[in-house]
Amino acid sequence: MNLGLSILPFFNRVEKAALRAVEAEVEWFCLPAGQTLFEEGEIADSFYLVRSGALAAFRRGADARPELVGHIRAGEPIGEMALVEDRPHSASVYALRDSELVKLPKAAFDKLTNKHASLMRELSKMMLSRIRAGESYRRSEPRVFALISTSPTIDLEYRSQQLRDALEEMGVSSISCGEECADWPGPRLDKFEAEYDIVILQARLGNSNWARRAMARADRIWMMARADARPSIPLMPEDPSPAAKLKLIDMVMVHNEGVRKAANPSEWIAAADAARCFHWRQQNASDVRHMARTMCGKSVGLVLSGGGSRAYAHVGAIRAFKEAGVEFDFYGGASMGGIIAAGAAMGWDMDELEDRMRRAFVDSNPLSDWVMPVVSLTKGKRVDRRLKEHFGEIDISELPRPFFCVSSSLSSGATRIHRTGVLSRALRASIAIPGLLPPIVDGDDVLVDGAVFNNFPIQELKAYHRGVNVGCDVTRNNAINPDDFRDVPSFTGWVARHGLSDPPPIASLLMRAATAGTLEQHALTRRAADILVLPELELDMREWKRFDEAVEAGYKSAKRMMQEMPNALARRFG
């Protein structure tokens, strides 16, 4: 059987003799939509090439959700690195739609690569490119999006055209099709995917035939809902598409001027089992650009570390990036970095962000309600009031831009990722330094400062979107000042010398003790950031009054980084 391997890019440059030898050994098979090719942790026993269709690679994430690593399309190989390195697969691979593959078993693979130098040469080139990219399964981005309206009053054609216009401005080609494509054969739709960077399939949820077909062909599903409506239960079809089964669903809340919301977006997220939530406000150009960047893999994420007052530097870094024209699409953070990231995700401009941080933490110290310790040195009531004052009762899912923060579960011994729920409560958990602030109890979970397990959650941000990730890290490895622990005064002696508003050295001691075991891993984690800002600060985490100094240090560090790598920034931010 002639498998036509010569049409696949991988074989374009191998010798004819090698190609004929491969064709004699490979096996052709069809992998139905939703089926598994192999699971993470399985021993690699074959080399695969995709002839047609689309697959997706996932690995186990920090929470229960599988973490999308990348999409794999026609002409691309699968499993080559695990096979050569003789190790288990690093990800699970599933068919997003009916796909044709060719399989070369390990014995045949070893024989052919040893015998044919051109085959091994092309394989080596491909593997090196994967290594340079940083992730063996980070292939192509999602290209086929199903825009599924949950209401007949949402103008899908208008929304699709807005997205296409924004994509065109970024140099990304796109096409949209709706009900008129319902009876088209698969090859005709395949042609669109081959000719355009992005294909948008628009359908109404009530139109079951076309909606089901659109979702079945989609790399990702965007469920579009009116912000002033509540979801019907059940929302999704009984027989979900592969993308839905694999949790490749996002909610898009459509906001109309002057109309009050009827539901918390978290209700829609739960009904659709969605991974992310976007907000599309009427006549808001920044929302359209945000959606378009996310669609084509050009989104920009920002993650901020904890560090007490040292985290003020994040404010300056954000200002520097915004002055350079960078629009952030996703935000995340730990501890104090989570609070600053939340303010940015709220849509506060730089003046408001600086003003609120100054009022909340500089004008008076919220960590000054000292108490005889039972579970902590402070009551935490002042911190609670400050968070409520600035963030109210808003749910994380209501923020204009996707946001998460992390806390540390002492019950499970794992990082807790907060993507929904009351924002002020999530932030309170994220900054609960063990022994300094009371922990937050959520069911059976006892939650403390996110920095205990993960002070720089860059990997969690990377799992959230497919674009560029900027990190600002103020972690200080030598956070302990030995002089604070020589000739230690009594509590009354400390108060007499420093007053009640200045936290004693035990604050630094507790945080250092809580995070010391993660510092080595933290250094490795930094490498995952595409762009890393490391502000130069001679500042202790307890020095809450040195706001302006820290902000300026963050600003200068970000500016210097952008000046040192302008070409890299241009490539990343387009």
C-alpha cells in the first residue's frame, strides 16, 4: 500500500531509499475522535506521524484539570523524543477529531535510523528544534474555534467579524463560516484549515446538527453567553465533543451597555465546565484585541511573586511595560504579588493602582493588630478590612481579565489555585504568612501564604494560555538579616525602640522558615518565564514605608530589560 509519505514535510528531505524502507515498515491506522493514542507515563514503543486530522497533548496539572501542552496536526511527528531517549511519554495524546496516522514500531524505527543517515539527520534536526522551543509537545496552537451562542440575541456574525478585523491587524489570516457550511463535506472544511491561520465556526446552541458538527471539529470551544442571563441546566449536549471532553472550553460573557448582570460568571463556568472566562464589553476595543490575541496565541501573561513590601517593585515594572505599549491578557501571582496582579486585572490604571497600594499598605500598616498568639501573631482583621475596601465582594470570574492567585494547602500539602470564588478571600489566603496571619479555612482545607509552596507560579500561568509569559520576581534568597537575631530585645524593648506599627523580625523568620525548602526549585522555575524582570532591591519584606523606592527599582529594572533585548521583545510581542 502506497501511504504517500512523501507529502509529509518530515520526509521531504530524506533519501528515496530511506523513504521506501520506511514505507515498507509503517502501519496505517485511523484514530477516532476522542480516543487515546497513549497516556502520560506509558513506555514509548512507536514513532507516529499524523496524515490527517488533529490531536492534542495533555499532562497532569497542579489541580485536577489536565494541562494542555499543544496541538498536533497533519505532517507532524508524535513520540519521537521519548522513543529515542527510551523514556516514558511526558504527556497523554488524544484525537480531537477522526485522524489518520502512520506508526513505525520501535524495532523498525531503531533499524531504519541506524541504517539510513538522512533519516537520522532529519530526526535530529526536528528534535533539536523541539528542545530549543523548550517543550517537546508544544506544537501548533489551536486554529479551529467554535463560537457557540447560548442566546439567539447574540449577533455571532458581528462578533466574528470584529475578531477577524483584529486578527487581520495582527497579520493573522482568518475565515468564518456558519449554518451555510452545515452540509459541506469534511475535505472542504479541511481546505479552510490549510489555507487560513484561524477558522471560526459559528453556531447557535439550539441548532443541534450544525452546533454539534462545529464543536466536533473545534480545537477549542468558546461558549458565548449574555451577562444578564442565567445558564440553563444542563447546558451542554449529552454527547459532548472531544474538545468538550478534554475541557477545551472557555466562557465568553457578552455585556451590553446599561444592562445589569443576572448571574455570576462562575455559574456559567460550572454549567459549561469551562477552563477560562473572558468578558466582551460592548464597544470595548481592548476586549476585542484581548480575545483576538488569545485566539491566535499572541496573548501576554504576567505573573508576580510574593515578597512583602519588596513586591511594591511590581507596580513600577507594570508601569514600564504599559509605557512600552504592552497589553497584558492574563494575570497571576502569589502573596503580595497576587494582590498587585489582582489590581491590574481589575482594570485599574497605573495612578489608581499606585494610589490604592499606598493607601492600603503605606499610610498605615495592616499588620499591626498584634495579639497574644494562639494561631498567629496578629488578628488579621485589619488585613481583611483593607482587602474588602479595595476589592469588595467581586468574584474572580468577574474580573475584566483572567486572573488567578495561589495559596498553600497545609491539609493536602499542595498548591491551591484560585480561579473562581470571592477575590478578597482568595487574596487573604494567598498572603496568610504562617504564624503571622491566621490561616483561611475552606472546608477541610487550611490555607496559608502561596509562597510556602510556590512563590512564583509561572508554570500555572503557562497552563492558562498559549502566548508570552512575563515574570517579575522579588524573591530574596538571603532574606534573613543576622543582626536582627543578635542580642534579641524583649517584646517591650522592641516596641520601645520601633513602635507597634513595625513588624518584629519574627515576620521574616516565619516566612523564611516556611519557604526555605522551595528556594532551589524556585531558581529552576524562573527559567520558565519568557521574559524575566529581577528588580534590584536592598529592602526587607517588612519595610512597608519604602514604597516609592521599591516602585522606582521595579520600573528601572523593567526598562533596562527592555532596552537590553529589544529584538527579542519585538518578536515576542509582535
